[in-house]
Amino acid sequence: MNYADIKKVDVANGPGVRVSLFVSGCTHRCEACFNPETWDFSYGSPFGEEEIEKILALLAPDHIRGLSLLGGEPFEPDNQSAVLDLVRRVRKELPGKSIWCYSGYLFEGLADGKVGDHSRVLLEQLDVLVDGPFVLAKKDLGLRFRGSSNQRIIDVPVSLETGEVRLAEEYMQ
């Protein structure tokens, strides 16, 4: 997997101060995407152990609330294995940090394992999933943590436990 950027300080893609990883590669190609250069799977730099260590170090301070995964598309089948390695390390070494992920795929398909080999197990590592493609006709600058009104902010553990999508209501206003 390649990545486009690692942001040390991000306050736009989840609550509090966060570290964000922008992965490369996306087949959704949403009209008016804010990051179209990341559609290319070869864009940016290779992601490996050195980048995982960097992210863990950036996440370590108490004032950093968690990790946000964006893209590109973290759930692209070609990206899942590397993203899963990262989130498992975060869970193991920094269990108090929240993990958010933005995906153009829908929760239901990911939970059913219909997107690549690791979609369900990767989903199980997340606290929040912002799902659905960006839709220009539904763009709304007044929304928190999402770009268009079709996108949902999902409480992943509760949704997996109940078998029904449960929105993270505290972030939907």
C-alpha cells in the first residue's frame, strides 16, 4: 500500500485532536472529490513498519484523541491488509485511542465481508465508520465530519453487536 500523507494534527476528521493517515488508491472516484490524487494506488510513498512506528509515536501524547483513516479508500481490497496491521498495533499499544475510518463503501457490505478479504475484521477494529461515497448533489458544508448528507457516522461496536446500523448520534448534529 502507498499513502499520500500522515497529518500530525487534524481537527476536521473526527472529534478532538487526531492523527490522520491518508491512504492511496480509490476506485469510487466521487465527483468533486477533495483528494482526487489519492485515487491512484501508486501515488505517494510506500507504507510500512517505519510509518506505523511514526503514527504510534504521534498518537502517544495524552492530548491526541485518536487516529482517523481516510484516502483514497482504506477499505480498498489492496489496502486492507496494511490498514489492518496498523489498527491492530494501535489497539494493542494505545488501547485508549479511538479509531475513525472514512469509506465510500457501505457498512452493510463491509460487515458482510463483501469487500475484499479483511473488510469484516478491519471493521471490528474501528470505533466509528463514516460510510458512503461523497455525493456532490448532497454536499452540505454544515455537516460535522462528513461532506454529503448521504454519509452516515456509525457507532461500529454497537452496530456489529446489534446487527443493525446505529448512528453515533453525538456526532451527527
